[in-house]
Amino acid sequence: MEAVVQAAIARWVEAFGRMDVEALSGLYTADALFWGSTPTLHRGPDGVKAYFAGLPPMDGAAVYFDDVHFTAAGPDVINVAMTANFSLPGQPTFPMRMTHTLVRDAGEWRIGVHHASRKE
């Protein structure tokens, strides 16, 4: 289970680092629920694309995850809670609480639920 979680995180970090909206959206299930840093609930890969495409330019953005915890909710579902530490050149790191529900979808692990909120 840990290998699945670490691989999912690595894919997300890599796609975010390139701000590759197509790659990011491909990490989510067709019926994904996505709460990002804005008040709008986005749904599915098209919603994920719309969210990331609507963010201001973030040249040089990066993220790393720590304080990662996970538990199986069934044979094909893993709940993950972690801290996502976002950074932009010349600015302080911005920590967010993040949860993902990973779902085995046609043999691939994808994100079925994504939630992010500010970590004070």
C-alpha cells in the first residue's frame, strides 16, 4: 500500500512541477470530486483541467508532501492525508492540508476525491 501511495504522490508532484494540466487531469477518475484552493467544487478530469487552467501563472512552482498518513478503505480504495508544501521562487512555502482518496480504476490507481485547505 505504501508503494501505491508514494507512486501516486510522485506522479502528482511531477505533473504539478511542469504545470501539465493534461497530466494532472489524467490522475483523476472520470467521476472525481475536486476541492482545490478555490470555493468551487470541480468534477472529473475536465473539472480538474478547468481548475488548474484557471490558476494564475506559477512559473517555477513546486510542491513536496510530508506528514503522509494512509489507510485502506477496501481492496481498491486508499485514503491519504498529508501536508502539501507549495512554493514559488522568492516566496515562502505555503502549506496546505490535503486528502486524496485513491481508487483502483481499470487497474490504475487514480484520485477519486481531492480536498485541499489552508494549514494555519
